[in-house]
Amino acid sequence: LAAYLAGKIEGLGPDFTVEKFKGVQSNRTYSLTGANATYVLPRRPPGKLLAPAHAIDREYKVMEAVGKVGFPAPRTYHYCEDESVIGSAFYVVSFNPGRVFWEPSSPGLEPAERASVYDDMNARLAELHGLDYAAIGLGDFAKVGGYTARNLSRWSGVYDQTRMIDIPDMDWLMAKLPEMAPKDEPTRLIHGDYGLTNVIVSPDAPKIGAVLDWEMATLGDPFVDLCHHLRPWWEPADETGAYSSLQGLDLAALGVPDMDAYIGAYCRRLGFSEMPHRNFYLGFAQFRYASMIQAILKRAASGTASNRTILHRQDRVQE
């Protein structure tokens, strides 16, 4: 790796240390620390993978595109598709120092700081959805149009293949959601998994320093992206640690806006008076997440889960 990167990455030098980040769920990610600089190297897992999985070339492309117009993403430096270097494709981006909060209550912040972080997180999502994706070189990044129908079909199929008990409400949603789907869905550049755990808060200010984890970015419906992002507001809390929720917390005391205020701020930033088809989008977000949980539970039951510790329970699907 040192021989390959020689002369390609400023400040790294020939003698640098490599350390794997903990907690990364998808692509293995490492820090490269030289005498004068630190960088980040994500790589595809070695071996045969499903075609759409771990598409780090797409992730690199979208970060490069949004970075050129000033959006806070890690700065891109180099992409390598030559698997002979370290055994799989990889790329190198900037290391962005700062804070990552795994709980939506963001412990350690003052209420005014927390309010600023949430407001800036809202503003950055609206900024992303407001970009002219064609003008920044992403016109061919994905199919244009039909995103919601394809996504709904995909997650309905996932649920059908992984169902373990009969849940009438899930069957009702699978039948009802296609009927409720908007016929005039907008197409924007969407992140796919935007949230507090996928942003770095600047070390010295309550602002978003960098947005991470662009693996699921595509061209799709921004309101699907928004309602997935709203998960901490609508997801019930429990004590297993499988997820994080804002329910049951004193949001005003924390400085966190309630869901209606947060949606309203997002809509104003994009010039909407309100979120259209609200019931559909929130219902779809909840159905999709329930399907994700069901798939995890099915893999655990069949012994194919990647993590032996499964915190989800079957009744979470119903909830």
C-alpha cells in the first residue's frame, strides 16, 4: 500500500500506520496516519460479493461530486480499483475530526448546542435534496423516476421471503401502500441512511462537519429519505439497545425539535408549505424498517446472520 500510494497522497509519506476503525458495519475502514497527515481508507470486503453490495465506486463518485459544490462530505483523494494492491478495491478520503453521537439525545451537549446541531442537520439534508444532480455530474448515477415503487416492491419481497409469523397489519400495508403512492414523486439526490450516527459534528462548534456513509446514495424521492431520517421520532423505545429513540424524552428541555417542527423546517428550506402525502411516506418508512428487522430475525433463525448478537425481537416488527 505504501509503495502504491507514494506520490499520490500529500503528507502521508512512506512510513505510516494503519488502524482499523471499530463499529463499521459494511466496508472495512482504516485510518492511515503519517508524520504530517491522517486519511481514511474504506475498502470492499475481499472475496465474491453480491453485485450491488459494497459499491464503493459509487460512494466515492457521489462524495467527489457533492464535495466540489461545497457540501460537507469527506474530501476525496484517490480511488483504486486494482485488487492486486491490497486484495480489493479501495479509496482514500480526508479524516474529519469531530464528534459522533450514537444517541439522538446527544449526551454532553447543552440544549442550545443540541438545537443548533439538529437545525444544521436539517439544513444539510435540505441542501442535499436541493442540489441539481445532473449539473454536478450525477445525471447517470441511477434511474430517474419510479424509485418509490421499486423500493416498495423490493421491501415487500424481502418481507414475504423472511416472514416468520402472520402479521395482518404488514399484509394490509403491502396491499395499501401501492394504492397510496404518489403519482408525481420528485427525483433528487438522496443519501439513503442520513442521521445523527452518520454525521460528524465539528469539534469546536455545534455544526455538521461531515456527512458519512454514502453507500446507499441514489436518485430517488427526497421524502422517503426524510422519513427514514425521522426514525428516532417515530420509533418506540425499549431497553435492548437495538436502536435509538426520542420517544419518552422531554424534547423541549433537550433543545430537540418535535417531529412536526423538524418536518416544517425542512419543507420551508425547500419551498414546500408542507410535506405532501405525509401518511404514505411515514407509513412506508415504518413498513420498510419493519421489513429490515424481519430480514435480520430470519437470518438469525437460519444461522446466517453476520453478527451473533441479535438485539431485535419479533414483536418489534409489529410495533
